[in-house]
Amino acid sequence: MPLNMPVQPAAFLRTTLPLGIDMVGEYDSGRYHSIWLPDHMVSFWPDSIWTPEFTELATISPSPHRHLDGMAVSAAAAVLTKNTPLATTVIDTVRRHPSLLAQSALTISHLSKGRFILGLGSGELENTVPYGFDFKKPVSRFEESIKVIKLLWHSDGPVDFEGEFYRLEHARLDTELYDGKAPEIWTGAAGPRMLGITGREADGWWPAGSYTPEDFAAKLKAILDAGDAVGRDMSHFTPALTQICLIGEEDEIDEMLTQPMVKSIIAMLNAKDLAQFGYEHPMGPDWHGIMDFDPHILTRERMIRFCKDLDTQMIRDIFPVGTPKQVAAKIKGFIDAGVRVYKLMEYGGMGGLRFSASSAAKVRETEDEIQRLVAA
């Protein structure tokens, strides 16, 4: 178990407009383990309630889907920083051919002088199917993509490859690795197959849904066991966590939980996850959360019904909710389970402009409290 690594927070750089890339100087201060950049075409927020009727945020931004290319923003951040690693969270292996991923990752690795982490995932419906991409067998495609990327990185001269999804014939990527080291690959993974691939192929991991320390520890063990089984040295493997939370005093939390955008957090979860906490999903027993999420089908009427039917106690039961000290205590449980890098996604800020204005300060206070608990 890689428990000898220090525990550090990560910074999050939005890749939506307005961009705010001027923040990277602050993120490069040494406080953060890495700077994480998402890559999407579409957000997880339903269009039907991204209106002034339901959220003040719609008065500031006309759409929640004003995404920029995560790899391009990573390249810009690479030349604006000097110290902190940069990680995509995550690039899916459906929309980009692995040869392009291999080349782009090497490009950013050179721009950053070896600080780039290629974060990969198997993809979600909303970023693929509306654009005509084939979303069949995403996990098999994910595994084959990593094999092709590594083949191009580590081969001298032309290579051939015949797979289920990709074919290379006398293909080459002669761009050398920066300082002789390939970029690390981290994965967003949750299911047994994805965890196994992570253990065999990856250098770090974000769980795509791990809502208790016990679940995190079990998934991490599956990864480490898979790595051990093929003879990998897993002592340098980095277990990470992106954790949705609501931070505030009790009266603030009560108000946050009345807001449709905050309630929509539950739409990101699948019915199976909710069942583990004793809840039925308002979207029905077959709802697959972010894997099947398509904002277009979530009509105004459906979202109004969803918000009306939602028991907000489930948000309190599943996610860390409370004051900085209360949230920090819950995150400490994940750290005890093996987390070494964490990012708090404070979704109370989705409750309105007042909450979004104070969200970053609350996150920083909570990070400080976590670090005190870790050092104690």
C-alpha cells in the first residue's frame, strides 16, 4: 500500500468560459500536488433548469456547456507554470484516437518540462453519442487505447498493431520522451474491469464514484492486487479522490439544499449507488447516472418532478456536508483508507451567487483543516 506518500490537496482549473486561467499562478505556489483540468463537450447540469427561473448562475453564464478543449488549456497552463504537475480529469478514449493522445501528451510533457499527467477514462454518453462517436464497448476501447499509446511512446521506429478498434501499419512517433520519462497515466475508474486495467497499466487513479472510505479501500486493494499480479511496483501508485461536498453553517446548508442545481448532484449518481444507502433513485431503478447522462432528455417537467421528489437527506448521507471541520473529518476517513491526493468539489456554490462567491475560501479553510488532521 503506497502510504508513504504525503497527503496533499489538488487545485482545479475550470475549462469552461469564463476561463480564469490567471489563477494558475496561485495554484503553482507549492500548496498543491497537481492542477486538475476536466475535458468535456457537455456538462452534467441539465439545460432545462439552467435558466434564471431556477438558478442565479444563469444570469452570469448563458449555458453550463461553454467548454474549451482540456488538452489545449493544459498546454497553456504548462507554459504559465513552473512547478506543479498538470493532470487531465479525464480525457475519454472515445473521442480521440490514441495516436493523437500519445502525441498531445508528449507535447504537453515537453511544454511543462515533464509535469504532465495524462488522465484517461472510458467516456460518457453526453460527450460522445450526440457527436456521432461509437460508444459501444467503451472499456475494451479504453484498454486498447492505453496499449497503443504506450506502444507509440516506447517503440523505436515504425510499429504495427492490429486490434479490435485500432490498426497501425508502419506507424511511428519519433518524438522522444521528456528527460527519458513517459507521462504518467491516471484513470477514472470504478467497475471491476476498469480497476483491473488501472492496476496493470496506470500510475494513479480517481474513483468514478466511491462514496465511503470502505468502498474506496476495497477498490484500491483491487487495483494494487491487479498490479502485483503482473509484477508491477505499486509503491509509487497515487490514489486520488475527487469529492463532492457542501461546506457551510447549518442555515447555509439548509438553503443550499433547496436549490435545483444542488439537488441535481443526485442525477449524477446511478440507482445502484443510491440503493447502497437505502434510497430509491428519483430517476428510476435503471438510471445509470453520469454514464448515461444526457442533459437534452432531462426536460423542464422531468427536472421539476425530480427536484420535488428528491429527499435531500440522501445528499447529507452520501456526501460530506457541514462546516469546514465537519467536512475535513469525513475526508480524513478517506485518507485513512488510502487517499493521498484529494480535490474538494464544493457544490454548494451551485446554490447561487452568494454561495459561489464564498466557495473557494471555504474549500481552502477545509483543506487547511484536513492538513492539520493529517499532521496530528
